[in-house]
Amino acid sequence: QVQLVESGGGLVQAGGSLRLSCVASGRTFARYVMGWFRQAPGKDREFVAHISSSGGTLDYADSVKGRFTISRDNAKNTAYLQMNSLKPEDTAVYYCAQSSQIYSSGKFPGDYDYWGQGTQVTVSS
């Protein structure tokens, strides 16, 4: 059974940084695309970033480009989201997800097979 467990969320002041981690188990991590999404209260879940199975292809939402960095360590079955220059509008529950759909864009929740439970990120002004 596939499990994704996020950690690293918390409360931070605007301009600060956080690093989220997502540890995966249950199938061969290195074969799958990993993505990060977020959901603020009253809003739809939105794409943040995704990374190909090898780590060679990355993509970001325009709202986080230049501030967030997605990465992965296939030896540790872990994906990361480094978040710098955080803004109050980044406040949300952040979810990692895993996809076997190699021909999808990776930008929609339906592109992913499995999800973590989420970790809260709160940015104060």
C-alpha cells in the first residue's frame, strides 16, 4: 500500500523559509512523478510544483516561481519543497502526491494516484 507522509510545515513570518518533506513507501519511488499542491480555506486545491521521476524535469506555478524549489532524493524515497520569501498568501495546507501518469501535465489533482495527509503552512504578515 502506498503511503505519503509530509512534514515540515509550521508558522513563519513573511519573508521566512520552510522546507517540506514527503516520505513515500509502498512502491518504487524512483519510477514516479512527484507533485506538491496546496489548498487554502474556501479555495480549490492548486498546483504548486512537480518533478519527474529522474528529477530532470521541474515545473512550477507562476505564483511560486523563483521562490520555491522542488527536489527529490530517490535513495531516500523523499521529495522536498524548499519555500523561500514566503508571503501571507502562501498560507495553506500543502499536500504531496505521486503519479504514474507519465503523459499527463502533472498540474491537476486528477493526474495523481496517491496523496499525503497534508501539512499546514501559515505565514504571518
